[in-house]
Amino acid sequence: MNNTAARRSEKRRMLMLAAIALVAIATIALVDVIFVYQGQISVSQTAPLKFLTGPNGNNPVRNIHRK
């Protein structure tokens, strides 16, 4: 194997090792967020959206699936 091919092979090997290390670190970080994070989520109740049609928006939309 000539010198250029050896350098290319070494670069490819280093890039592959860097990619594997990045995947491992990202996996550990994701597991930390999923299983360790204990935040609190607050949800406030809101009224459902009501859509009106017509030129002035004064005709309620009919539910076509209601029987």
C-alpha cells in the first residue's frame, strides 16, 4: 500500500472513531434526558377553537359528520 492510501485509510479510521464516539455521547445524553430529567409540565385548560365562515364571519361551521 502506498503512502497516500495509508493516509487516506488512517483519516477514514479516525473519522469512523469520531463518529462512533459522537453516537455514544449522544446516546448517553438522550438516556439522561429521558430517564433522569424530572421536570414539571404545567398545562392550562383553554376553550376549543371555533371557526366562523361567511363574509363577516358570522356563520358557524357545520359538522358534516354529525347524524
